[in-house]
Amino acid sequence: MITIVGSLKGGTGKSTLTFNLAVWLAMAEVKVMLVDADPQATLTDVVQVRNEEGYRPRLEVADNAALSAERLGDVDEVLIDVGTADFEAMRRAVVSCDRIVVPVPPSQADIWSTQRYLRWIDTVERERPPEVLGFINRGDTHHAVRETAEAAAALVSLQGIRYLKAHLGQRTLFRRSFSEGLAVFELDHRGKGAREFYALAAALYPTLVS
């Protein structure tokens, strides 16, 4: 399966999610290919840190030259991190993918951006539209803050995207683990961040955990 992790905005957590999913899939002995199609190359940077530190499983990442049917068809799972700085690469990725996962931070601006992204996806010519899945990323962790729930309700109402109940909170553990080249569950496998990630991974890859 070819999965894009994408959105129109920077700072939504695309690279962090892609990296964590890649480590988790590799640990499950799934043959996974990583493609960094974002000129910022954040995913490439974190993989380099991981490999320099000698962590296992070791990951490899390709650039946007890998966005071809021949290259993407050699593995079990493909994860593509795309950014808006290269719309042509994003278009090529959408043409090739099976689904698009959209991390949505809990703000009205991000809901509007997601709406625009859905409209843009509809402009890409292909035989059938990809499945689009959205979830709340970097959500509020204090029960008294209602912005996450409000954003989730707005996301549910959008046309052309399936809302996933699993969400990731705004936790320093994600930033800390990422900076060290580790997945969140490698740094603290019993923490709330790890539990949130496991729930999201199970929603995205149910056949691996059933």
C-alpha cells in the first residue's frame, strides 16, 4: 500500500508521523520504503540521525525521484512525506498513492487548510480518487481546553475525508524522541504518547494487529 502523509500547511507533524510509522512497520518486519518528497528534507534528517546513532531497525529514505510506479512497487508498504514547496512532486505522489493521511492540528486555520487540500486533491487526474483519512494531531492535553473537540467535530463534517478517532496529543515526548532519531514508543513505550501512537497505527494498519 502506498500512503501519503500530507497537507497544505507546514508544521502539522507530517514528518514525525511518517518516521514513527516507518519504525513501527519495520519492527513488524514489514518491508517499508520511505520517500521524502518535501524540499525541507526533515524526514531525511531524522533518518540520518537514527542511522548515525546505530539504532535498529535501520531505515533508508529515497527522494522524490522514487515517485514512479516501478520504484514504488517493490515493497510491502510505502510512506511518502510531501510538502507544498514542491507541488509537482505532491501531484506525482497523489497519482501513485492508495491513500492520504492528513494530520490536522486543532485550529480553525488548519480546518480551512484541510478543506483547500481536499479541493486540490480533487483536481489531480487519476482513475479513482484516493482514500483520504484525517485525524487530530498535536491536540490539547488539558481536559478544560475544548479546541481539540471542536476541531474534531469540524473535521467529521468535511466532505471527502474519513475521520479517525485516534489522535495524538501535543506532547514534548514526540519532539524529544524525534530529535534523537527515535520513535516515541522507543523512548518511552509505556507513556501516553506511545499509547496514542499505537491506537493510531492500529487504525491505519488494522491487519497488522488483528
